[in-house]
Amino acid sequence: MMELFGEDRPVTDFRTTVWPGDPIPPPLVGRFVAIVHPDGIKYELGNHPESMLPRELVLREVPKVDPDDTDALLAFIDNYGALTSIDGPGLGLLPMFAEWYFEKEGVEPYGRIPIAVLRYHLRALRALVAHWQASQEGDDEGTLAAWTDLMVNECHGRPITSMWFACYLWESHMNAALSPLSAHVVVRASRRPHHLFQEKVYLSAYTAMVVEIFNDVTTGTTWRKCANETCPNGPDALFARQLGADKKTERVRMTGVIYCSRTCAKAQVERVRRRKKAQQRKGEREHA
């Protein structure tokens, strides 16, 4: 890729500029149910049209979902909202690169939304998080490896070994997902000529989770792994804010924390206490 992007550089040479320069208020997400058909899925609006996503869903819950588990993907959609754009073939929140990717994979992303497109969106969320985390740590290898989760090992037959291209993938996937949040109009045919009307535009859970990433990038928020050895979010999940015992609580801590929740903090403290008592009893028996 060097001839396309110039001489390659380490990830620490790249700077990210965001617009607007302030965090975006967490958006309401359209709650849809995925109706499965032989050639893909179709979204239908659920009983509760809109809701807010749980805090840090993209950091805490997305790593738990296996992209190859169709039932898990559909359950995620039912719980949180659409993983793709609502209308059309589901590629509206992806960059142009995705069209080449699906063509290469032999997937026809037309008509109903193929399961492969759902998997791609979930892997894209993982790649966006992994890329940003590795880049903040100055980890060139980790930044490039983030995109292997998308199985994007090459572009137009060439291996992805360029930091330029990795940064292009991150930038283009972020911007495509954030595009619905800019000012826009919706034009639909009306039964009455020259009749103006408003139509509700629902946002996807995918866009809302990319907003989470955008906001933490904007504020320079640090992501970390929970120090609880048995954290229920799993060993690969990240967090930025320590939540209360109830994940829905508004009370959060961001500084001087090593546990993702008060529950995890209490669990690890109790585990360490039990170990110390066991070691103490063992020592007493040896000296008895």
C-alpha cells in the first residue's frame, strides 16, 4: 500500500481530529426485532419504539457476542436495536470499502440483510475499539491486528501491512456510522402532491455505539480492563467508568479505578481476603 499512501509511519505519528469538538449526547435508538427469512433478515419495529443504550455497551457487552453465533446476533438486536442501517441492504452505515469486501466474499448485500452483513458490523465495532485502544498505547502491531477481527487481511489482493491503511479503515468506518447524526432530510412519496410531512427517522444501535467511541475519543477517556479475576464481562472487555452495583445507575467514577463496577471491586476484595486467611491458616498449621 506504500505507493497509495506514501512512506509508512508508526501509529504515534497519527493525530485524530474530531468534529464537533464536544461529546455527542447519547441518542435514542430505534428498537427493532429481526425477522429471519431464508435470504436474510428484515427489521420490524418492536413494542417500545425507542430507548437509550446501557452505558459502555460497546466496551462491556459486544466482546461477549460471538459473531459466528446467529442466535446470539439476533438476541443482541432484540435486546438493544439494529446492528445495521434500517433501510435497504444494510450497508448504509459502512464505508465504500465494505462493498468491495462483500463482493470478494461472494455475498450479495441486496434485498434483505444477509447474516454476513450483521457479522461484519459486530466485527467492525470490535475493530474500532481494538484499533483505538492499541493506538493510544503506541502499539503498532496491535493497531494493524485490530482489523484481522474483520478478516480484512488484504485490500484488492494486497496485504494490509500499512498503518496508513489501518487508520483509513478506522476513520472511514467511524465516519460512515456517524453520518446519520448530521443534519439531513428525508424525502418520501406522498399520496397528495406538494404535501409536506415529517417521517420519524430511527437510529441504529450500531451508530449509538460508535457515538460512545467518538465521545471517549473526544474527551481523551482512558479504557482499561477490570482487575476482577472473574469479571462477568469477560477478560477481553474494557471499561472507562466504574458503575454502581446496578448498571443502570447514573453514579459513575472515572479516576483512580481498577474495577468496572462496585460489584467487581467487592468480589475481588473478598477473594483476596479469603486467600490471605487461607495462607494464614496454612502457616499456623505448618508451625503447629
